[in-house]
Amino acid sequence: MKNLAGAAGEPPPIIFREVTAAYGAEPVLDSFSLEVLPGEILTVIGHSGCGKTTSLKLINGLARAQSGSVTVFGQEVGALGPKQLIALRRRIGYVIQGVGLFPHLTVWKNITYVLDLLREEREQSRQKALSLLGLVGLEPELLRRFPRELSGGQRQRVGLARALAFSPRLLLMDEPFGAVDGITRAQLQRLLLGLHRDLRPTIYFITHDIGEALALGDRVLVMRRGRIEQLGPPAEIRERPASDYVRQLTDTIIYKK
Ligand SMILES: Nc1ncnc2c1ncn2[C@@H]1O[C@H](COP(=O)(O)OP(=O)(O)OP(=O)(O)O)[C@@H](O)[C@H]1O
Ligand SMILES: [Mg+2]
């Protein structure tokens, strides 16, 4: 598959500028500013409710900023109309916990759902599904199975294949590997790193597992109560935690070993 890396000097695919977002009185994101760099894996970690999923929803326009702006592929998301939002979402691959595979569609149709929407030819779509299955390390026999006939790890792989179907330059992943056992999870993490090395999409990867955040991220964003607690490469997070909060997060790993 072609290399998806942008040319050097490409602008950040995602820019948050001083974003405040709230569902009620309390801000969920508070003066949140961030540039996600082209081709990087940015892992986002923080306690439940700190605003991780909300930050992701701001990227694809499922949530709106009260103030500040979110710019994706050079377009200000808050200023887009419904059709432009749909067009933007079609340029983004999603992998979400529990996957959200369509239960009544086969693996083939699940994977090529977006392509079928784009009216791809049947044989072309089958070939594409097969090549995507190969990409995520699944056997061709699985093509005609339904999601209920797959293991949790296989489902996650299908979810990843679907997200990659149209070679997106941006992947949004929200705790994608949370529901599988440790060994399967490690396999999926290796798979993702391999795919990233080959295809170089930008990946916004939310996790509540600090081990996963440090292992996968080119940079790690530690969030706390809607704010950025620390942003930096894994080694910096580990060796120079900016606060007791970050130190406590990384300490949980050290205690495990
Ligand atoms: N649609 C909504 N309506 C009202 N409040 C919401 C809504 N979605 C999220 N919230 C609240 O906003 C806060 C942040 O939620 P968010 O989903 O961004 O957290 P998170 O960091 O992804 O947490 P988790 O790790 O549990 O997934 C939480 O207090 C949550 O209850
Ligand atoms: Mg969440």
C-alpha cells in the first residue's frame, strides 16, 4: 500500500486553539491547545471523565467548542456545514472500543462499508477486503463471517481493517484495545505499530493504560480535568514527570514490574 506520510513541512492535521467545551456548567475542556503533528502517534491518557473522548468528538464535529477553535486538515470544524462535516468525517478512520461493527453485515461488508458507499465495484471491493484482511493478519475465510462469529481480538482487527479501508491520513482511536486480553492486546499494539511504520497516518490514540500510552506514542498527552498536564515523548514523561499526578501515573507501571 502506498506510503501515507505527508511531505515534510506539512501543517499539523489537528490544531486545538484555546478550546473550551462543556455539556453543563463545568468545562470538560479548558483552554485546551494542542497541535498534532503529521504522521505521529499521539497517545492521550488521563483518568475517566478528564475529557479524552470529548477532545476526539471535537475533531470530527460530534461535539462543539464553546470558545476557541479546532482545525482539522486546515478546516475549522466549528464553521463547517452538515455536508462539509460529512466530507471531513469520510477522510478520517475510526477505531472505537467495542468496535461498532455492524452485526448484520459480514466481515467483507463491514470492511468495505465506506467503499461501498463510495460505489466501488463488487470484485474490486472483495479484493480490497481481502488485502485489508491480510494487512491486519486475518485469514481470507473470515470474509463471509459475521461479527458474532469472531473472537474479540479478531473483531478489533476487522475494526482496524475497516478504518484503513480508504487509506485515511488520520485515524482516531478511542480505547480500541481495551476489551481484549493482555496477549491479544500486545499483538494488536504490535500490529498497529507495524501499520503505522508502513503507512504513516497520523493517529490520535486514547487509552487509560499508561503502559500502552508510553509504548505506542511518539508523544504522550497526559490530560487532567480538561487540561494538558504534560505533553512530550514517552521518555520525558517517564523520566521528567511535570507533576505528582504524572509521576503517580508512571509509577503504576514501575510497581507492576
Ligand atoms: N453527552 C454528554 N452530556 C453530558 N455530559 C457529558 C456528555 N459526554 C460526556 N460528558 C461528561 O463530560 C466529562 C468528560 O467526558 P469524556 O467522555 O470526554 O471523558 P473521558 O476522558 O473520555 O472518560 P473515559 O475514560 O471514562 O472514557 C465527563 O464528566 C462526562 O460525564
Ligand atoms: Mg472516553
